[in-house]
Amino acid sequence: MTMQHDNSERLRVRAEKLFPGGVNSPVRAFRAVGGQPPFVARAEGAYLFDADGNRFIDYFGSWGPMILGHAFPAVVEAVARAARNSASYGASTAAEGDLAERVQAVYPGMERMRFVSSGTEATMSAIRLARAATGRKRIVKFEGCYHGHADGLLVKAGSGVATLGIPGSAGVPEEIAGLTLALPYNDLPAVESAFARFPGEIAGVILEPVVGNAGCIPPGEGYLAGLRRVTAERGALLIVDEVMTGFRLAPGGALELYGIDADLVTLGKILGGGLPCGAFGGKRGYMEMLAPLGPVYQAGTLSGNPLAMAAGCATLDELAARRETIYPQLEATARAVAEGVAEAAQAAGISVTLNRVGSMWTWFFTNGPVTNYEQAAASNTARFGQFHRAMLERGVWLPPSQFEAMFLSVAHGQAEVGATISAARAAFGEMLG
Ligand SMILES: *Cc1c(COP(=O)(O)O)cnc(C)c1O
């Protein structure tokens, strides 16, 4: 069972001389779980292969984008075809309209949209637009929700910020952080109080409609509809950040699954099929405040990049063509593996609370329930770290933090489910022993 790590070890030593902490994004480090991250050489379907030839079942899918599995042939082909025509022009192409129409087909509320190169840019731009549209400065977000690393959004943010146990980020002036109100998730009265306390000052409310970045936390009954009502009553914009949930929970993301609408929606991850891509969009009246039509400036040298557009179109085409089978399959497979592992924990006498919506879920090492960040933070992260290491040794690569969601792909099947549950049984046994 012992794996070879020599090549990854060599690459890590080099990386630590080049990148802070050896990584280009902190969530890739294994500080919260211990051990060293393998360096990936390639991936196919549900599997990652590292630089030493070890194979892992992948449960983070590039943190969400790889819903079709790795190196999906139609995506690879589309990117190769686009690349032969040059990687970028800095001028408009048909591909941008092609992807936008595919987005609009499932997000009809995105009357106008704009492509950017990351989720961070999408949320940052949406907030600028909400402030311009309302002439107000304050923003409401929720504890444990992560919306990228723009200054005003790194307040009680989830994901890597939560993993590293820091309240926000150094380098964000308090004048900027002070404009962000971070409220507990799933607590509508807290939102109503904030509006009462700052009448006419709140430009928008931004949220993850299903939290993924504090681990998976679903919205309570009526919560999303309540936010829609309160924001509309108070003249603030509802910004639904679907960077993680878009195209994953349903073709039209959480908006479709829960039947709500938003003033602005942000997309990323699956939208680019694994290439750097994001988008924000919504009501035409708001979006037409953007330059060159209006006074809100927003731009990007690589926005609407042809390779990203090609990968996005190929991905959304596959999801649309097989929507009747893909989403039920993701649901059934995710249920089997998520519940199978939770049952194995229970059988071993280890407390685990399973939160799952479709193909995203988290096993929280706590008695639960987990309905907000505070409850998630009460999890036994040392236990999670043990579990993570024990699974990795058995060829199952989970996201390296208690405060992240697992993501399944269409390429995960019965074989991977069975292997994962067996690995979990052995891992729990080892943890007790
Ligand atoms: C990943 C994520 C972002 C940030 O996207 P990047 O492409 O990493 O900048 C924003 N919001 C949510 C909900 C995310 O999951």
C-alpha cells in the first residue's frame, strides 16, 4: 500500500523555492490536513495521476469545474481546434455569443452578461455594479461564504480563509472591510435587522445559494425566497454567486433548483470547462450601466478568451444534450458514495454529519446539525485531517480541508463508489486503532 512519492517530493522542494508555501493558490497546500500534496501529472475521467505514477479517485474536480470528468474528449477537441486559430485576439469573436446564448438558455434572467477570467472578477464587478446602481456603499455577505479574493469580500470568508483560521486578510483597509456586513447564513432576521440598522445604505446582498466554501451547507426552507423578498423591499440588489453551483445543481444552477430569481448572477468554474472563465450578468437595466454604455468601468485583456469559450461551449453542450440522464446520474452516484461513507463512519462509531445537495457534499466530523459557519467550525478538524491522510494513502483524494465540498463528475461510477467506501471503512478502522 505504500506509495512512491520521490518525484512529488522533488517538485515540492523546487516549488517552495519559487512560490509562497510552494503553491499558486493556498487551498492546494495540505497545511490543514497534514502530509504533502502530490504533484499532478495528468488526469482522465474520475482519476488523477501524480508525478510518481500513483492513481487517485478525484473528489475535488479542480474545485468544481470538471463536471464531465477530466480530459473529456469533446472539450479537448474543442480547445485544440480553437488553439489552432490562435489563443487570443483581443477583439470580438462568434464564440463569445455562442457561449452567452448557451448560458442564457438556462439562465434566462441574464438578459445581458459579461465574460471575465475568474470568479473573483465576476463577483468584484457585480458588487461595483450594485453600488453604482443603488448609489449605496454597504454590502451584506454571509459568514463562511467565499466570493473570491477581492478586498471587500475577504471578510469572514470561507474556503482557504476558514481553513487557515484567519478572520479576513491583512492588507484590506478597515475602511473597505467596514463596508461589508458579514451575517450568519440561514438567518433571515439577521438580514432584516441589518437593513433596519442601515436604512438606505445597503447596495446588495451576495451569497452562495448553497454554501460550498464552508463545507456544504444547504439553504433552509424559504431562506432564499426570504432574501429575495427583503432585498426587493429595501431596494438592494440580490447577487446570487453561482460560481460553484451554476450548471452543477441543475442546468440553471440553484436559481433553477430553488425557483428564485436574482438581480445579478455570477458564474465561473464549470462555465469555462476547466479553462479560466467567469461571467456576471442580470437585468438589462443594471448591466447597461457598464462601459462603454455607462459609467461603471470593467474590462479584461483576456475576457471571452477563445479557448475558454470553446471549452465552455463544449461543456455546456454536453450538459444540455444529456441533461435528462446526467443530473439524475450525478444525484444517484453522489448519494451512494456520500451516504455509504457516512454509514461506514457510523458503523465505526465516528460522528459524521452529511450535508449534500446533488453532486456536492461534505462529511462534517461533528454531531451536527450544520446550518451555518459557526456549526461547521465546531467540527473536529484534526479528525478530518486523519481521514484525509488515510484516504489519500488508499488512492482517494479529497479536498484538503473540512471547510470544502466534494465534487463528483459524470465519470464517477459504481467502481469508484465501491472503492471509496472500502477505503473509508479501512480509514475509519485505522483512525480508531
Ligand atoms: C471559486 C469561487 C469563487 C472564486 O472564483 P475564482 O475563479 O477562484 O476566482 C467565487 N465564488 C464562489 C462561490 C466560488 O466557489
